[in-house]
Amino acid sequence: MTDFKAIEPKLMIEPTHWLAQGIQLDSEGRLPLFRFTETLQTRSDELIALSKSRELSAEEQAELESLSQLSEIFTYANSLLAASILWSPPHSENSLPSEPQPVASTATPQNL
């Protein structure tokens, strides 16, 4: 029989808690980016500063961990958005010809 250690419950705030009030979609040129609102960014900065000067309460620690997880999600989502935009140039009427264009081979034989 295996002895199991009791798991101590831990307070947690789901990252989705912040979705309605704490995120915004900004643009950097053609690139849309998910970011914290100014209010939520300020709170995140405050919690980080507090964690360096004293031990956070259980509620503060849960809040900081939740914000950190959401930040990681933003980083991942923003990298996917950036990759899709950088690898997919904007489409215009002139970007693709409507009819096939004739192509001639201009290969030159090498002198060996």
C-alpha cells in the first residue's frame, strides 16, 4: 500500500476571470496584439513590486499567478498572430494575375 501525502488546497484565480475587464487588442502597424488594459498592467506591476519587498498574501499570490498565466497566453497568441501576418502578405487585386502568364526558361548550360 502506498502512502499518499495530503494535497494542500491552493487558492486559484482562473485567467479567464480577467477577459471581460482586463484585456485589449492594440495594433502595431498591421500587427494586432493582445495586451493588459492600463489598469490591469498597473496591478500586475504592483504585485510584482510587492513580491520583491514582502511575502504576498494567498489572495495576492493567486492574483499574480493568474495574471502571469494570462500574460503567457498573450505571448503565445501574439506570436501566432505575428507569424500568420508576417508569412501572409496582404492581398490586393494586383497580387495574383487573373490569367496564367507565359514563362520562358532562361537556363544557361554550364561549361564543364
